Amino acid sequence: MALSSIQTFFSGSTMDRADHLRTDPEILGALADADTARIMVFVEEQILTGPIGEITWLSASQCRYLPVAEKIFLGISDNIHRYAATLSGGVDDFVDMFGESKFRDARGIAMKAGHAHPELGIIAQAKSVLSWHTSHRFCSNCGSESQLVKAGYERQCQTCGKNHFPRTDPVVIMLACHGDKALLGRGPHLPPNFFSALAGFMEPGETIEEAVARELMEEAGVTATSVEIVANQPWPWPSSLMIGCMAQVEDTKLTLDEKEIDDARWVTKDEIRASLRGETPDMLVPPAIAIAYDLLQYWLTQK
């Protein structure tokens, strides 16, 4: 059952995360080694997938002699215990080892799928948690190396006893509107002629709406008068939650933060429709895998 009217890419997983099993000492022991267990594997943050981009689930026996660096429990689907693991080494070390299955980037998998799909949510879950383990191996309290516990959803320092939990970084992304026009910007990290909605990380002690208003003022010099939250999206690079908003602003006068925004323009719905049809090479908009695309589509439906 869809819980939102806008289904974004990397959401919609049907996996039962089975939190109650994460403290079972066998969940990363005998249950993970059972012939019925299935494991998705990553190398250099690329996922092993089949010819059409579907997850290749390996059996425990297929993984027995692989150089598994880290393994976590994902949950249960189709009555099967499912896991994710990172392998030591590089992609080139595993060429032709898995038949037609290859290691692929999650963005490429999503682009090939062309639409939101539950497996992309599973990929986002696995990639985010495994990336967190890679970057948070040491205790932030005392500096000692911590250990994976709770089947991968916690790390514990054996020296000072501090517990650490996977983090998700909230990001507001907003389409500012005034009258019949919307604001698109291009940051220095984007390709030439590529425009998107403005975005920024939330800061401590502010609401989503306050973060939207602050980012619009900081980056474009426009004052928000109202904010509507319309969609959200897990974004596993490395582990963000994109909170998609529409914002009404007082006027169209822009004062750009040139460190953040190289260029910005007010666009009409007809211009966006033309760009989506590929008719405006001087203004390219985000692909369907990005929540900015969903915001534009939402705006096009508004009167």
C-alpha cells in the first residue's frame, strides 16, 4: 500500500526489517549461514545485479569463500532472511565471477529501471547502513575502534561503553514559486545548462519550514511566505533524507550566493514541459530518479 501520493525513487521497500530479531545472537550466526539465507553484496559501493538491474541474491554457500568485510541483517521478505555484505577489494577483482551479474552503481540501476521500485528501497537501506559502518569505525567519544552489534544497526565501543547508531542527514529541497513561475538554480557541482531545485542541509534547532526559508534567503535572497511539504526521498549518498517542499516567496528579485549558486532563473510551466521533452538544450532539468523531478511534476499539476 502506498503511504504517499508521490512515490520517489529509493523508497517503497516491502522488506520486513524485523527489528525484534536484531538482538538474536544467531541472526549473524547460524541463521546467516543457513542454505535458505540470501545475501546482496557490494564492492566499492557498487551492487551486484542481474542483466536488467535486479538484485542478485547469493546463497550463504556462494559467499563462503568470498572476502566478506562486513555483513548486516536487512530483514525478511518472502519468508527468507536477507542480508547485505561488503567485499574487500575492487570491482576488477570479481570480473566474470558471477556470470551475467555485474557490479553496478545504484544511480545507474535506478535510471535503467525508469520508475520507482521496491528493490531500490532495499538497495538504499543496505548501502546507507554499510556506508555508515565504513565511515564510523571508531568511537567519537574515546577514539577506540567500535564493534558492530544489533545485526548492524548499532556500533558499541568496548572501551568506554558508548553506543553509536546509523545516522540519516535531513536535507530540504524546495521549489520556490511566485505567481506562475518557479525558481531553478545551478550549483558549481552541476554540469553546464543543468538546473534543479535549491537545497541544503537542515541545521540544529530549526523546523523543516524554517530550514526552507533560511536556505532560500541564503542562496537566492528571496523571502518565503509559506512552505508546503509534499514528498520525501531516501538518498543513499551516503545517507540523506531529501524533504521535498514547495515555497511561495514575496517577489522574484534575486541576490545569489555565488559560492553556492552559479546561475538561477525563473521559469514557466511551458518552459519546464519543453525541457522535459528535450527541446531546451540550454536548460536541462533533473531526471526522474531525483526528487527535484517530482517537485516539478507536482508543480505542473497545480493551477
